[in-house]
Amino acid sequence: MPPADRARPTLRCLREDLHLDPGLVDCPLDELDHPLLAKVHEQFADPATAHERIAAIDDQVLFKAKVQRWRGAVWTDAPGAEVRTWLVAAGRREDGSTTDFYATLAATGTAARARYNTTHTPALTSSTYTAHLLPDETDRMRYHAEAAARFERQLTTGVAELTRASLLDSREHTAVHGGARIGIQVRAAEGHETYVAVRIIGSVPDALTLAVLDLIPGCALDGWFPEYSLPERPLEAAEQAWSNLMDPIAAAKLLDDA
């Protein structure tokens, strides 16, 4: 599921309701291991699925999410938004408790609406006020800060998959990462050596090229040489290519780790 389609908790919900530390930006919040988040991911994966609205909240459209003793309030942004689904409030139903999370949420929203109307004009005509629960600029800044870490992990996985696929059939395998098409071909060379070629099509920064080359297992970073053609065809426009020899032990380990 793409990041924009995965549910995220707001930072307020994470800290105050789930009592979790957001941690560093290399830990994307949409990948946190929590039963309520897992339920929201599942429940909101298909946009065509109907959801139960929290009827007592009338200033925003919030939906219910329930799993085990956890209860949540989910808000969905407009189609095409960077993040579509947000967990904006959460709580637990304790054994023997007569308190309902959604009733408490509505009561809190009613009190917030009263406080809002004492200091704002015009006054709200809704029964509740829950806008303060919705994602704010700090939530969106966190999402963007995670982008570099998310891309690095996706690139690492993608390069390993391309290399593994080519090790199995000696053909070139390609995928798009960071706006560039990356192709990797591994084949046996003379003398039982393993030859690897990497091609990148697109206007990409040198840092991306170095990152890709550094991710190929069993290849010394200073052993890459530029190529002006590939084994089976010439280079295309806006294409760069590099070659190296791969350590067969590292190649075997990559296959074993599949």
C-alpha cells in the first residue's frame, strides 16, 4: 500500500492517546506496530468500503474504528492528498467501565465548542468542535521529514530485488525509483567471474547514482567503471551505465536471503 494510502496517527494522538513516542524520522508513523493502526489500515484500504460515522460529532466527519478494547476516530482528507487517512483520537475501553469512548469524545467536543464560542466571532453553530484534533502543520512536516528515510529503504529493497532477479535468469531487470529508471543485469563472465551492469535513465543527482552503486552486494564502490554500451544494446538517450565484478559469495548470500 503506498504511503498516501496508509493511515497515520496525528502526533497529538500518538503521544496523548496511544502513549507512544514518535521516535526518529527514520521510523515512519504509518508503519508503527499497534492493533488500532493495523485495524484502520485494513478498514480504510478500499475507498469503496462504507464506514460508520461518529454521529455525535457534527463539525467534522469522523469515522469509528474498533479492535479489541481499542476505539478510534478516523478522519479522511480529500482525494489526492499526500496522506488520505488519519487516526485523530483513540482510547481504550477498560473492563467494567461504563464510559463509552465515543460519548466521551462528543462531550469533549461539546465543551471545546463552548470554549471556542467565548472567544470567537461568529460563533459556531455546530454542537461540537473537533478541528484541533485534525492533522496540523507539524504532522505534515513530520511526513515530509520521513520521506528521505522512506525512499532510502525503498531503494535498498528495490536494488536487492532487481539484483536477485537478474542473478536467477541473467537478464536485465528494471524499476523506477526517485524518478529514474534503474536497470540491473548480472551474468557470468569469462573465468567464472560474475559481471554486473547498472544503468540509470533520467536526470538524477550524483548522490542517487552513488547510492545505487553502493547497494549492489559484493561490489567495491571504487571498482565501478563507466560503460558506453551494455552487453546486448547501446545506451539510450539520458542514460548512464556502470559495470563491476561481483563477489560470488555475496551473490549466493543474496539468493539465500530471498
